[in-house]
Amino acid sequence: MYVLRLLYAGSGETPWRGLVITCIAGIGNVTLIGLINIAAERAALGRPVGLQLLTLYLLAFGVFYFADRMSLREANRLLQNGLEALRLRIVDKIRTSELRTLENIGQGEIYATVVQETNHLSQTFPLLVSAAQSLGLLGFCLLYIAMLSQAAFLVITGVTVLGVLMFWIRRRGLRHAMFSVHAQEAVMLTQLAHYTEGFQEIRLNADKNDALHRSFIDVVETLEEKVVGIGRQWVVLLLFSNAFLYFLVGVVIFILPAFFSGYTDIIYKLSAVAIFCVGPVTAVTSAAPLFDRAETGLEHVFNLEQRLDAGALGPSEASPEDLARLADFREISLASVSFGYHKEHEPSTFAVGPWNLSFRRGELVFITGANGSGKSTALKLICGLYQPDGGQILVDGIPVRRGLVQAYRELFSTVFTDFHLFERLYGVEDVDPERVNALIARFELSGKVSYADGRFSTHDLSTGQRKRLAMIVALLEDRPIYLFDEWAADQDVRFREIYYLELLPELKRQGKTIIAVTHDDRFWSVADRRITLDLGEIRTVPAALPAPQEG
């Protein structure tokens, strides 16, 4: 059971304290039933109930009430602690996973699992705890029946076990359906993102807008059909559980007296217990859909954790000597490096290489080529975000082994085309605000954005302005190597010239290595050399154009 796995592996605590408290609550509950039966028997015989019996009843009620409340609180605390630990563990594995692992899993799947599933679990766990407690109370009720009549205990227990088995077999058939619902919810979240991420495109193209909406309607209708189908099956199961309760009461009242002598003396006591069980049984059966949903959700979460573990790079093994060697590098080389985009058990859809490239410290290199030629892939291979399928990366002739990959990545600051701006300067929190605002002024963003209290005032900027802000962050990181993926593509003419004729030469004078993807052939001669890619292969580099003049 994934819920128990959550308790043991998630929180690191054992539920024994909660189980003991639950047992005390169950004993108090059974004691209350026994005292009620004794009081009813005395009233039927015309005997006074007495102060002693009333005192015992009040004491039993107090024990039951406080133990029941403590049991609910303890169980809920354990479950919520386990869920919190699970969330933190999953997010920690996401942040240390490999880029291709996350790309293969998909953003919709990650959000549906980490956010939607864990939120649902957090909301439903209190109900599951209550149902689990009801199940414990039923167990103590059966023990009370055994005290009254062993024959009745055997018959009622046998009928109950038979009913539970039938209920369980029917319930197992819903697991596959719930998995399909989760998959469909992930598809819906991915489709929903198109409305916001592609808003400009769909507002400019009515046919595209309508086609997207029709596709989304199909996804939602399919999801509704799956959920309604599950609901119909659960209705049948709930009706079965209610019918079973009346069948059990019928066995107690109409069938058992016909087979056991002396049974009529305790039939009213057994009837009271059977009727009392209606509430707990209803609570358990009503929570069964929630339990299945929780089990399915936890299975998705644990499966996601396994996929993240399978694609993990492993801990860093960089020694101080390794870090010093990487920081003082003279040349980075890609030796027969090849890479292909593929998913598990599927062929590659696009492959690059084998490449033999080298980049010297303090060098300015442009990577050019048509769209889809592998330029962005090259940048991700160079900085170690993608691990080569073949070949290896070398620093001053020494291979970057698996345990050094993260230390190697620390050499790079990047601005990719799909860059992300964080609301705070994570990792460079101690930067001088005056320096940040000076850079903001240099990039002509004063009046649009400012920096104070460790964060930028806004990200509500144009794409070109957001790229300037991303460039500011990269400059503040001050790494030895800079990778820029078509940074100037969204800039005006003035800032293109600033980028090529001022910023890049300035970084080169500082001893930085710059590798930039560009289509601006007017500025190609600014680079020390140029690498051209065509469908993942390196092509001959044509002669450089004359250097442009400022202004």
C-alpha cells in the first residue's frame, strides 16, 4: 500500500503511537456499547440504571472522545508530514535531474503529479484517516460480538469477510480507469498551456484558435467520459455496500436465531451492535473511492520519483584540485561527440555529430546555420546540460567524468532562447544593488524596472527587454564562459550594435570565452572564428565579412 509507504519512507516516523491511541478509542467505543446494552437490559427488567453505571458511561465517553480526537490528529499529522517530505524529496530530485529526463517526462505530467496529485492527497487525507479509524472501531465491535457469542462472531465475521472480498475484487477493476484519468488530466494541462503560451498566435489566426479549442473540447469531453464512467462504477459499489449492511442485519435477526439455542437472549445486543456498525461501514465504503484515488495518486508520484532516479546524474565528486583545474582551463574540446533526441524504446527523431570541436579561453566564437541545424543542441552539449550519446567532453585534454559534470557546468552563464527570469537573484543575493541598477541603466531599462530588496520590480516587459534583463543576470553571475542563443534576435538595431560591437568585445577583453548563436551575417567578422552547422553536421566555414563600423 502506497499510503503505508508514504508513512514509513516519507516522514521517517512510525505510526505506533497513533495505533495505540486508536486502540484506546476503540476500547472506549466498545465499552460504551456494552454499557448501553446493560442499561437497556436493566430498563427492560424494570431495574434502576444506577449512578455507578452512569458514571462508568461518562468515563467511557470521555476516554472515547479524547482518544478519538487524539487519534485523528496524530494520524493526520503523520500523513501530512509524510506528504510534505515526499513533496520536498520529489522537488529536490527534479532540481538535480537531467534536462532530457524532464523533457521526456513532460511539463504537464510533472505538474499533474507534483501539484495536482499532492494537493488532492493533502485535502483527502483527513477523510481517509477518519475512515481508517472507523475500520478500527469495526474490529473492536467484532471482538465485542465474540464476547457475546462465538457462533455469532464466526457467522458475522464470515459474512463480512465475504462481502469485503467481493467489494475489493470489484474495486480493483477501477485502478486502470483511474490511471487513464490521470493521463488524460496531464494532456488537458498541456493543452491548457497552449492558450496562454500561444495566446498571440491564436488571436491572430481564427482558424488556429478554433482548431485548438476543438482539440481542447475533445480532451475535456474524453476526460469527462472517463470520470463519469468511474462514477457509475462507484455508485454500484456503494449500493452493494449498503445492501450488504441490511443483509448482515437480516442474518443477525432472522437467520441466527433459527440455528443457535439461547441466541434470543442476546439478539437485541447483537442487533444494537450491527446497527451501530452502519455508520463506520458507510464511512469506510464512502472513503473507498478517495482511498483508491490516493493510492493511484501516490503510485504516480512514486513512479515519477523512480523515473527521476533512473535519469539522475549522481552526486558531484569534484575535489578541490578538480575545481581548480576546471577554473583555470585553457581549452574545452568535444571529441567525436554525438547526440540524438529519443525516448525510451523509441528511435532518435534528430541526431547530431559526431563533432570534433575546441574552444580556447578568451575566444569569441559564433555558431551559425539554418533553423533546425542543431545550434541550440550544440550549446546544451557544450555546457553539459545534455550528456553525449557518444564521444566525450575534455578540459585541457582530460575527460569530464560523470562526477565532474556539475562542477563543469558551473563554468557557464547562459541566455537561451527559452530562458527563464526568476523573481529574485538566486545565487547572487549579496550583489551590490547599485551595481545592478547601473547595469539596468546601461541596458536602457531605467523607468521600466528597478532592483531593490533582492528582486526586480517587474518582469512585465517586452521579449527584447526581458532578454536584456536576462543578460544582466548573466553578467552578475560572472562565469568564465558565456553562451548566448540568438540574444540579438529580439533587439532593435541600436542594441544589436551594442551587443556585437561593445558587449561581446568587452567580455572578450575580460578574458571570457563567448560562444554565441547568431544569424546576423553583418557582424560575423566580430568573432575570432565561426562554426556553421547543417542538419547536425559541421560544414565548411566561408570567409568572414568585413568588420562593420560603429554607428
